[in-house]
Amino acid sequence: MSKYSESLMVMLGREPKKPQQFTPAADHIHTLKRVEKVDWEELKTHARAHRAQGQPWRNRRWSFLIGINLLFVVSYWFDIQILEGALTASRLLGFHMIDVNSALQVMLAHKHIIVNLLIGTGTVVVLWFFFGGRTFCSWVCPYHLVAEWAEKLHVYLAQKKIVTDHTFNRGVRTVLWLIFGVLAWVTGYTVFETLSPTGILSRALIYGPGLALGWVALLLAFEIFYSRRGWCRYVCPIGLTYGFVGVFSPLRVKYDLSKCFHEGDCRKVCEVPHVLEIVKKGRAADAIMDTGADCTRCGACVDVCPSGALRFDIKGLHKLL
Amino acid sequence: MSTEKPQPTHPLINKRKLEDRRRFLRTLFLAGTAVGIPLLGLTPMARGWESRMRPPGALDEKDFLSSCIKCGQCVQVCPVSAIKLDDIGHGFGIGVPYIDSRTQACDFSCDAVQCILACPTGALAYEKPDFLLVRPGAALANKPILLAKEKSAEPTLNLKERTGLAKLVRPEKCLARQGKGIKGAARGPEFKGRMRFMEVDRWKPIPLRDHPYDLELCDLCVRTCPIKGAISLETVVENGVKIRTPVVHEPCVGCGVCEMVCPAEPAAIVVEARKTWEGA
């Protein structure tokens, strides 16, 4: 249980703690890594030479993300009625699917819950529980995709020393999540929806562009020139809501301590590097760890890991098979 | 001469502490901006600076705004594309559906008020929960009878409240009152608005411009009104002269068809959003 509370606390904004206790297995591996006289350089070079090429998970993810957003668009434009509505609420083959954060805002603002809303939200909660909670962010959210491109630009400009990344206290997202909840309750209006780039982009794709896209452009400029992935990392309450959904999710990125060279490439590509604190030398409490609730399961670390220490995994699946 | 070591003029600046402080201030500013911007945008919305027509079955404005999830499913099912989603311009009502009757009115050509059926949150509802406000004059005396299905077993629209009320706001523009007729398309050859005409095709709305008229006296608002008994042309005596004038009656639900078809420019008759019936 402490594993889950740690992952929850880290998601809410606390910095990851150094583990107080190691399992015997982890302790053994940590010790071996310290004392064993092995030519690490040679092993690392070997691993790098033989690592999988390309970014298969990114390609899968982008295809899925673009595919699902296109499905919304074609369902409306060609009236094929597979996925109607927008990301805030939709019908998949007639079944209600309602975005958990939007539903939360509506429930707080309206203070009345109708059955369809409950069914749709419940379906999405169950679905994303199995698929990993914040998986929504990296596999569905259209803003995530454009933010990834903005991030590429930011990293390039940062290398050229044109911009620097300004970090914020991660706890601010939790505070904002609470504030937006209270605001919805007090004002009786879904306040966050007015600036949600997820909703704005989704509707712009389906119903045509509007002036609200200017706000999305501003956010992207903020991420490019001021703070890397600023919106997703420090503000977006949707991410936190889905994070809650996925705390106990079986779908995870699994970390295998014994395979890791502690080079830290994964942390450089990660949107939420605090979930990868465990890959630092001497930080994994167990021989097998998972990345925690705030992980968006985007698979960037899986793609970049030269030694196969980070893998997608479904908890308990090997027992079933 | 003092033997004391000279004190540094500035206490040693701890770079880490300084960065921490900067970060804290930055974070504070970020939070302030993220909360401030939507609140700023909320003002015109909450104050109702601009009154927008909502789709049929909409809850009372405040309840409607709080319960709408901004998914646009109502937009998708409307056969005449009467429903549009609001943008940033109108007090940040981003994604909230509205109807601009003059451009494209709701003519109930779906028969079943499908937008209500599509709404996942009950922002548009057939049956309002008891604790929600029904303003006096908003409730309809009877379920409105849809002329298009007057002869079917269930001729009514499942609506209990009006979304607005038609009103002859520019009587001086009204063709009927001037004794004028109408020849050709109601709104000219450029107008893109569509309507369902029972005598043309029950299920396929056609552009208004493809349905020309040739009338001695214009009565388009009466002729096209989809609701039974909502409007009629009456003879009145004004300044000693007998004239014909459109009169709105209690069954009017505020669909906006009369506003769309009115050949006068600007329209003589318009639908006022959320206006209630105060008696004839």
C-alpha cells in the first residue's frame, strides 16, 4: 500500500523520497552493481549497439491519437455515427462516454447528476482504470500531440541556449485542481472548460476552428519559450483527474532494476520525470518497480531505453497466461 | 584601527534559496493567471451581457450553463444545422450551443427534438427535475402541436417550456401591415437557411431560396410557423385604417422560424430569447 501512497503523493506534487528500505532482491542488485568488477562501458556500448531502432511506441501512440480524433471528425462529417460528440462527452456506437474531468466540473457546477452522465463517466473511469489513467493524456488528448511538437522545438531552442526551461512547483497543479473544483461549485459554471485546450482543440477539429484556438497558440508559445510542457506538467487538472483514475491501474511501465545502466536517457524524454526518479542509482526499492500514477504511459522511455529495463507491462497478466 | 574582519556589505546570497524564491513567485503567478483568465471571462457570461437563444428543451439559462458539457452532440443531430457552438468572443461561452434564428432557425424538422435526446448531461431536457426553476410564463399551457404531424396519433412535441417568444419588434417593417405581398424567395437567392416543407419532402429540409412564393399579402411568418396556433394574421384598426398584422399567441415556443423567413430587412418579427408569456 505504501507504494501507492508514495505514487499518489508524488503525483500531487511532493518530491520523490529516497527509499528507507530495500527488498532483499533490490539490495542484492544494488550491492552487485557497486562491487562487481565489470566493464560497464563495454556492456553499455554493446546494449546501445543492439537496442531496438526507431520509436515504435511513439508511432503506435501517434497513430492511435490521430486515429481516434479523426474518428470524431469523420463520424460527424460523413454522418457514420461511430463516435459522436467531442472529447468532453461522446457516444461510441451509441454508448455514452464522458470525460471524467468535464463530468466532475458539470456535477460540481450543476449539483445534480443525471443517469446518462453517471453511466458515461462510469464507463470511462472503468476503461481508463484498465488502460492506465493518464494514458488518456498521451494516447487521446489532441493538445498532448501539439505540445509534443512544441516540446521538440523548446528542447532544440534550449540546446541553442535561446530559451531556458523555467520550472514551477508541481504542487500547483493539485492546488489548481482544487480551485477549479471550488470555482465550478461556487460560480455554477464549468470555469475550467473555458480554457481547456483539450476541449477547444477537440471541438475545433470537429466543428471548425474558432478564435479560442488563439488561447491554445498562447499556451504553446508559453511552452516553447518559457516552460517545457508547462501546461501538462503544472496546470492541467484533466491530467490529475485521470491520474487518480489510474492509481491502481494494471497497465504500467515496468522498471527492471537488474537491466538498468542508470544512464538517465529516459528522464530526459519524460514529460513527468519525477516518476522515473526510481531509475537513479540506488533509488529503486524493489528489483521490479512501476512508474506510478502520474506516468502518462506514453512509452517515450520504453522507446529510448537502450537496455530494455523499461517495458510496458500488465500486472498479473503472466499469471493468467 | 579595528582588527575586526570587515563584514561583507551583502550577506552571502544563497543561489539555491534565491532560485527557490523565484520559483515560488513564478508558481504563484502561474496559478493566479490560470485562475484569473477564466474568471475574467466568466463575468460577461454570468451577467448575461449577451442573450443567446438556446436549443429547445434548454434548462433555465444559469442551470443550462452549469450543466452543459460542451460536447456538441446537439449540433451533430440537428437536421438543419441550426445549433452552433459559441466561441471566445461571447464572454468565453466557449463550446456552449446557441441558435441564431435569423441565419438558421430550428424548424422542428426532426419531429422529435433530437438535440434533447442527444444531450448527455440533461442541459437540454424533456423532463426537468422538480427542484429546477420554471419561470412563470416560460411553461407552456399545453404540449405544442407540431403542424407537420398534426394528423398522426401523437401530434405533440415533447416540450414543456418555451425557449423564447416571437415578437413584432419592427411593425413598421412588416409587409403585411403595409399591405404588401411577396414574390420570389423569402430571403433572396443568396440566403443559405433551410427548412422542411411538408408538401415538398417530409424528411428532407430544402434551402429556403428553392421555395419561392407569390403572395398578394405576405403572411410568411404565419404560413411557415411549425406550431399550431402560435401565430395568426389578424385584422386590426389603427389610426382609422383596417390593416392585417401578425399576432403571436400563447403556444409560441420561440423556435425562430418566423424570424428566419421574414422578408423584411432587418426582420420585423424576432424571437426574444428567454422571453416569457405575459398574456395577450
